[in-house]
Amino acid sequence: MGRLLTRTQIRRIVAENGREVLAHPNMQRERANYQHGNVSTFAHSIRVACLAVWLADRAHLWNRVDLKSLVRAALLHDYFLYDWHDWDGGTHRLHGFTHGNAALLNAMRDFRLNAIERDSISCHMFPMTPTAPSYVEGWLVTAADKLSATRETFSLDRFNKGKGGKGDRNVKDEERAR
Ligand SMILES: [Fe+2]
Ligand SMILES: [Fe+2]
């Protein structure tokens, strides 16, 4: 790919490659589960996917990355399907360590995943979990997740620009791009 991708092109790539995942009823349920502050897991997952594609583009990794696997893994990396703030039983402390596997089990139940997607989802919390990602796609998802969660270094508002807010408002953008 010659020219660097624009924000609109990145959103279109995510919408097209993530169509099956984004349309699933369980993914739609993630609109009601909140992640960081007032950002839903659904919106967070789209941000991570956009940022992972942006990182792949800016690092010129196109010949090393399977784009569809990258987008799907990023969209499913937090597919644990509960609001971890409400998670009871005293185990919510372990959420950071266990939710990669919970996401993987749910995702394997709902979708046909390849090895890149499975590994990238289960290892996305590295180094909190002992196993590092085995594929470059997994490293991109891990990096994008951390950048997205901390909102450091990059202005993630690039993906919300003009909408004047956070949370699910940017999701409407994704839907328009679909
Ligand atoms: Fe996560
Ligand atoms: Fe995440």
C-alpha cells in the first residue's frame, strides 16, 4: 500500500473485515457493557481494531499482516460478555488475568476462528499473562489495547473527531461506514 491510510479508510477496513463479528447479537450486547469510564466494550473494541490497523499501516507491516485476522482478533479481544464492574463472586480481581481466555471461549463458540485470531485474543493481556502473542497480529492487538486503554501518546479522538463525545457515539460512525 502506497499512501498512508486515512481515518475514514481505516474505519471502512474495520467495518468490512469485521462485518460478521460486528453484526453478531452477542457483540451487539457489548454496547451495554462498560469498559473504561463511559466507553462501552463495543466502542472500545472498535477503537482497538482501528488503532491496530493504524499501527500496521504506519509501521509498514502490510506484507506481514493478515488484515482480516487482525481486525477480527481486535474486535473480539474483550469478548468476555459481562460487565466486569458487576462481576461478583470475589473473582473480579482476576479479571485482568482471565478475561483473555473467557473472550476466546466465547469467540470460539460464536465464530470460526483461525490460529492467528485465537492466539491474539488469548494472549492480548501479555505481559500480565505469561504467554506472549505468537503472531505479529497479536502484538498489534496488544499494543493497540494498551494505548487505547491508557489514552497516552496518541489522541484516540481521531476516531471520534467531529462527534464531540465518547462512548457509543463513535459507533454510529462505524455503522455509517458499513
Ligand atoms: Fe482485555
Ligand atoms: Fe481491551
